[in-house]
Amino acid sequence: MSPRSAVAVRTVLPPWLAHALRTQRGPVPWSAVTRGALAAGPLLLAAVLTDRVSLGVVAAIAAMLAGINDRPGSRRAAVKRLGAPALAGAAGMLVGTYVGDRVGAFALTAVLTGLGLLAGGMSAMGPVASGAGTQLLVAAAIGAGMPVPEAGWARALAFLAGAGWLLALRLALPTPGALTGDFRFDGERAAVSAVYDAVADLLDATGTPHATARRAALTAALDHAQDALTGPRLRRFASSAAERRLHAQYAAALPLAEAATALAWAGDAVSARAAEGLRRLAAAVRDNTPTGPLPAPSRSAPALRALDDALLHAAEAFDRGGGGDLHTRRRSPRALLRAAFGAGGREYGLRVALCFGASAAIAQALHHSHWYGQHTHWYWLPATAVFLVKPDLGPLVSRVLCRAAGTVLGALLFAAFAAVLPRPEGLVALVAVCGALIPVSTRHFAAQTAVATVLVLSLVMVGGEPQASVSRIAETLLACAIVIVVGHVPMPGERGGQVRARLTAATGAAHAYLSHVLDGPDDRAVRWTLRREAYRTLAEARTAIAHAAHELPALARHTEGTDEVAALLERLVDTTTACAVHLDDTGRLGPGQRALLAELLGALAVRRERVGLTTPVRVPVLPLAG
């Protein structure tokens, strides 16, 4: 089937089914594949050779979970992205082991339900917190149900060792193409160069229908670079010349992005020469080389003058390399608690708690009624429910369909492998292969599920249990049914809480940005920080809305109209950026710009009221005169 035919087929499918068939594209992450091959398999082999198989199984599971979170980015960002979930998983393993050993089925279910409520609220704080909440619950279920003879503290240390080994590989091994020079910052360098390329792409698309998509891609590139540069470090400020240079190069890209956004907003096509300098800057960052000569300026309009001024400033910053402000603000503890216990966090926490608790209760009932026979892995049911109930993995019905299909495929593949592979060496090799495939399989949830199923079933068999493909399929289908039912159960408060919470945050950030621009303080650093927050929160809201739109109609109807609110917010933020550039050039807003801002604010208020967004926000007061 040709790509055009595939697109045509998708257009006639309902959104919830079309999303399940969608696959991400991109180059193979060979560095992550290498790390995956060196993680779970070698850990399990070392455990087999030292007769510590049970602890090796726990460490391999932790390495597998860390591999799922091993995404492209900088080493500094990987410390937080892999380390925080690993610590949460170790805590879950410790709690689950001691509770599972000391209390009965009823008390165990109550404790796991409480952990589900906690982890669900945590997940609303952001992607790292969501990963930590997932590993907390999965490890708690494994600790409570896996028949491992070692004490809880030993299991927790094994879990930390497994995830820590993959993190050590991430920090020590260079990525392909970065074997020369200072490869410590290869991820940061690639992220910053991608920003300059994205600005150039936006300039190329100015005046075409592709400009909106390119502006969204620029926002994603800026978010990625910001995350890559702002991870944990031993010192508060950049501590090496290479790091300070990268900070300066990122900071120099912000006024360029602002000017390019203003040009795209105006809709007038610009010459190809405008993007030529950006391409040279991107290559200079990527290859860690001087910029070379830049094209002559073209200063016929305010946004073009701003672009040329920013380009000259960037060239100076590249030569000087004295560091730069990353224009980020840490979320306060109050903001984090508001996200966890607000409308979105409460709804998510209740659903996670209900799914996790119900699946644990049913698994306990089946286990004590000996439905499992000689199999003791009742923890598979609640652990599966955790992945199915997570909204950041896609719409509910898409997750369920992909999980069911992937589990059936993975179980059948493992049954075939188990029939011919020698034990345990063949299964250890299979674990290593699956570890290498996990970074590639993350492009589609069904593929990821199939690879993880083969890996987990291999670990179970190496640990001494018999082949369990049939029971794995049965438990997955049961977990799918539980999550589908709970996902449609009415909860206290208004449905679509996560979408509404994201939109409210985006609205507040957009108004804060507009207020700063209209108040006229000559503080561009604060303006760029507010601009970054406005676009980042808007992108997060767009993602949540897109997921909600691909739910079944019974769920999707609760967020109808929110995409129109997001579109108005996007126009408002783009217009604010254009006004900021105009104010820098002329010092005043024209009547047409003031009228457009007033029109957008009025339309936004009407749309918010129609979709039930009643949370008050501070509306900027427009100046009456220029």
C-alpha cells in the first residue's frame, strides 16, 4: 500500500482507531540500541554465573523499565529522566515486598490502592514524575507478588543497580558521530543546533501554509534544548568553557526565534538568504566550529531588522561564548502541589487508584482461589493495568488495543522461542536482544508491548517458573477490560480535568506574557522567559487535547471545543510576539494591532465560557493609545 493510500484509509477510520494504527518515524537510535543490548542481558548473565538469579531478574526488569525512558537528549537530562523513576521504583519495591510479606490480601489491596492514588497525582506534575509514578506502582506490585527469597532491601538495591547500570552506560558511552572532541555535550550540542535549524525552517515556510506547523516544531526544539541544558549539575552555573558556550548559543537563538515568529505571523514571504545565516549557525553548533561569514542584512521591516540584529548578536555570542541565561523558572513547591491535587491530578489519581486497586483485588482473589495453578505471578495483572491507565501513553482505547495485540504477539513469539532455545543461555541471549529492540519499539505501543512481553516471559522462565504465555495473555485481556470499564466510570468533578488544567495553565501563561509586553518594561530576559513558558504550556495543552480527541465518543465529547480555545491562544501568543518585536522597533502599537489583541481576548473569553473553563485568569488591560 502506498503512503498516499495509507493516509486515505486513515481518514475514513474513526479517530480512536486511526490513532492505534499510527507509528512514529525517525532514524534508528543506535546508541540507545547499544545500551539496551549491554543492559538487561549482561546483568542477567552475571546473576546466573554468580547464582543470584532472582536478584538478576529484578535488576533486568529495572534495566528494561529504564530503557523505556531512555530517549534522545543530553546526558544531564538523562540523569533526571532515568534516575528519578529508578529511585521511585526502588521505593516501590521496598514497600511492596514488606507489605506483601506481612499483611493479608485485603490490607495489601488497600495499600496498593493508596499508592495508586499517590502515584496518579504525582504523574500530573510532568513527564518525569509520570515515569516515577509508573515505576513506583510496577515495582510495588512486583515486590508484593514475585516469589523472590531475598529481603526487601536487597531487592530494592538490585532494582537500583539495574537502572543505575543503564544510566552509567548513558553517561559513559559517546553517541555515534561524537567520538572526537568533547563528547560530554554531544546531546546538548545536537539540541541547540536543532533550534537554529528549526528557526531556518520557519523562515523558509513564512508565507506558506506550512508556517504554523514549523512554528510548532520550533517550540518543540526550544523545549528539548531547554531541557537538555537545564538538567542536574554539581554546580549551579555552567562550569566549563564548552558548557558556557552552549548556554550562550542557546540564549542567542531566542531573539532569532522571536523575530522569525513575528515574520511568520505577518505572513510575508522572505528571501532564501534570510535562512542561510541560521543554517551556518546550526552547523557551527553541531560541529563545534567557527560560524564563518554571514549573509548581508536586509532591514526593510521591523521583524527583518530584529532578525538581522539577533543574527549579529548571535555571531558575537558564538565568538565570545561567555555563557547565557537559559530563561527558565523552576516550578515552586506550591505549583507542583497544585498540579498534583488540582482537577487534573485528582481525576488522574482516582482513576489510577481505582484501576490499580481493582486489578490487585481481582488478582488476589484469583490467586487465592488457585486459578493460577502452579503460577504465582499474580502481580502481572496490576502491573499491566498501570501502563494501560496512563494517559500520557496515548488515548485509552488506543492503549488497550495496542496492549492486547502486542501481548498476544509477544506471547506467541516467546512460546516459539522457548520451544527451541537452550536454557538458560538461549533465554539470556533473548533478553539481550529484546533489550536492544526496546528503544526502537517505543515508536509504537503495540511493538513495545510485544518486545517487553518476550523479555519478561524470558526473565520469568530463567527465574525458575514454567512457560506462562497463556496466562500472560489472559491477564492482559482482563486488565484491558478493567481499565476500559474504569476509564468510563464517572468521577467526582468535571470530566477532562487534565485537558482543562493544561488549558488553564496555558491561558495564564499567555496572559502573563501579554501583560509584560504591554506594560513596556525593557527587560527582554524576563520577556523571553515568559514567552518560553507560554509556548511550552500551550504545547502541553495541545498534546493533551489531541489525546482526548482520539478517545471513544463517550469520552471525547467532554473536551469538545477545547481545540478552538488552544487555537485562539496560539494566535494570541504569536500576535504578542509580533507586537513585542514591533514595540522594540517603534516604541508603540498601532491601532490595528490593539484592535486585533482586543478581538482575540474577547473571542478567547467567549470560547472559554462555552467549554466550561471558569477558572479566573488575569486579563491584561490594553493601552488606549499608542
